[in-house]
Amino acid sequence: MRKLSNDDILIKNARHIHLIGIGGSGMCPIAELLLSKGYEISGSDILENANTNHLLKLGAKVVIGQCAENISGADIVGYSAAVHDDNPELKAARDSKIPTFERSKLLGAITRFYDNTVGVSGTHGKTTVSSMITQILFLNKRDPSAVIGGKLPLLGSACVSGKSETLICESCEFVDSFLEFSPEISVLLNIDNDHLDYFKTMDNLVESFKKFCNKSSLCYFNGDDELCKSAVTGIGAKLISYGMGENNFYHPENIRAGKFGFSFDVVRDGNIVGHLDMHVPGKHNIYNGLVSFAVCFDMGVDAEGINDALKTFTGAGRRFQFIGEKSGVTVVDDYAHHPTEIYATLSAAKSLDYKKIIVVFQPFTYSRVALLKEGMIKALSIADKVFLTPIVASREENIYGVSSEDIAKCVPGGKVISDYDQLSSEMAECAKSGDIIITMGAGDVFKVAPMILEKLK
């Protein structure tokens, strides 16, 4: 057990924890993990959703709608980053001198309740790699716990609650939130130009990753990524590199393209130690599979057991997630919202030899579109036909003067549609047998995928 701060002890010794925004993708797995550890959990959210219903079934007390009375009896109150200071529950907790913790501080304390926390960081791939490592450890009976940013299809949840001292924790750099965590093992996948509305410069972004990795005693980093190499230079952790280059401690050899993804031998320090048959498409998943193998192999998991686990891994929730097939048309959903992610997803689809790629993209935040618009256009142009929804504002106002129409006019068949019923109808109408339809973005565009399936003839 790591040394705990006074706040950590306060959280650890609480009996009743109330969570504001409990139905969010970030808060729900924390609630589930705390429930499994015997805490009394209550929470609230503005709207009912699958997460709130899931938590109700597990024994949480969930209220739809927010008012001061909801925090009654709570020892501490946690809240998501989307909750503002004028929230009636947060205000009531502070007025009543009930300790309050933003989500990252709450999760940070939880990372110190485990002796072996694995923090998976990077601009892209965090959910996929967190899910891969969790699935490997779970299927090889290592009994891990995990808090992931998307559902692990194997278990139908973004949370795993095990009895071992290992916790897999997806670690996001946004507003430096991952600096609240205390990983024993850190994983650095890549560094790309995202969240610059907060970090302002790439140097600041790299420095944030450096601080995160320096909190660990063992760090796996992408040795092909110059910014990653810069981030880990001079830190106190033991460094293990992975990547395509033969100079990396872990690298792949004998790479072959298969029906579902790439297969390759895994080389560790000059010796072939295992083989992986990936069932997720795209060259980026060679990196994801390689580092997942490295972390688990060094934790003592048998190479054959790792491969067997990854053979059954077909993606995390909303990461090239197969939704269904009808009339010969495949429908897939993906969380991609950065140009690098969009390019990776559409390139993966193209490698699978579909006749046409039809995509609807939901841009996320005005600042991201303003900064990355040209990259989005270039990546989306891989598709044969592109639909867009209006930009999701999230926490922002449109002070940049950008719109989805700016992208639509520059991509194949670009068209902006705000109504999901109309959007799903038009996408279904233009698809033919052998095509793939992808719903893509960080907002609620995933809701369109099942609507398209219903309308395919």
C-alpha cells in the first residue's frame, strides 16, 4: 500500500459517497468499482441513460434530476469535470462542509489504494490498450481491477473489480488530470497536438506527460515517437521502449496482414518471445498489441496466454465497434475525433476491402475544429461519402467562427444534417451491399448506428 494523504484516508474511510454526474462515462466505472468494494453509493444525473440503469441494478441509489436534498447522508461528494460551481448539490455540499472531490482527485486516491497501478496515457489509443491489458490479465486469471474510458465487450462494462493489487487505469492528460494519479507502471503511447486550448504549446503538453511518467517506477514508451522520447528523457523511472524500429526493446517481426488484423512475432531484447494474432484492424493496433504484450509478459503472463486473450479481443466499446450488418452493409461505430484517429480508423476500414466507405463525422468542440480543420478534411477524404453533424460545443462557445459546413464543402459528397432520423435515412439509402458505414465522433453520434440498421433494406 502506498503512502496515503489525508484526503486519501478521508476517501478510503468514507461509508457513503455521493457522485454528481454519476451516469457519465468517466464517473460510472468509478461508482461501479466503489460499489464492489462495499461503499454505499448514491448519485444523480440530469438524464437517465444506460449507465444510470446499470448502476441501479448493481445497488446504487440514483436520482434523475439534481437538488440539494440528494446529498443527504453523504460522507463525501464526488463530481465530474462537467459539473459547475452553481450546481445545487455541489453548492449544498460545500455549504454543509462535506468534503468534495473532482473526479480526477477521487480516482487519483483510488490509484493509491493498489500496489500495482498501471496508468495508460497518450493522445490516442488509451481505451484500446487499457482494454487489451485488462482482457489479457482477466482471462489469464490475474484478477485485475480496471477503470476504462469505454466498455470492455468481454464484460459489458467499463469497470472490472478484482481481488488482486493490480489496477488498470486509463489516464487522460486533459487539464493535467492524470497528474492526480500515482501509477507504479506508466505507459506512454504517443503525443499529438490535442487539448492545446489548455496546454497552449506542444512543449507544455510534452512536459505534462513527462511529469506523469516520472510518477512511476517503470515506464513503457513508444520509441518511434520523438515526442515520447523527449517526454521520458531524464525521468527517474526504468524505461522500456517498444515500436517498429529494431532498436526498441520490444519490436515486431514477420508482420503479416490477415483477415481481421495483423499477425507478428514479438521480439524482446533481440529474442522472439511470442506471437500475436490481432483481431482488430489497422497498423496502429500493431503498436497497441505490442505494448499490451510487453506490459503483461513482464508481469509474468505466459506468451501463449496473451495471444489467446488478444485473439478474442475485437475492440473496446466505440473503437471500430461492430454494431451490425444488414442487406450486406456493415455498420461500425468509432470514437475518433482527432485527425490522427480519423485517419487510422478510415485507413483500417480501407484495408478491409469494402466497396465504399460511408461515414458520418460529429466534430467535437469549436477550438479543436479551428485548430485541426485541415487535418480533419484530409483524413475524412479517405472515405467515399461524408456526412457531418453540427459541432458539439461541449464546454465552449463558438468564438472561432467555425462550423461543420467548413469541413463539408471540402470532403467527398460532404453534407451537414442535424436531425438524426433524416441522417440515418439518407445514409441507409446511399449504401449498397459490400459497403461499410461508420458513425464517428466523441459526442452522441453513436445513436445513429442502430437507426441506420433499422432503415437498411
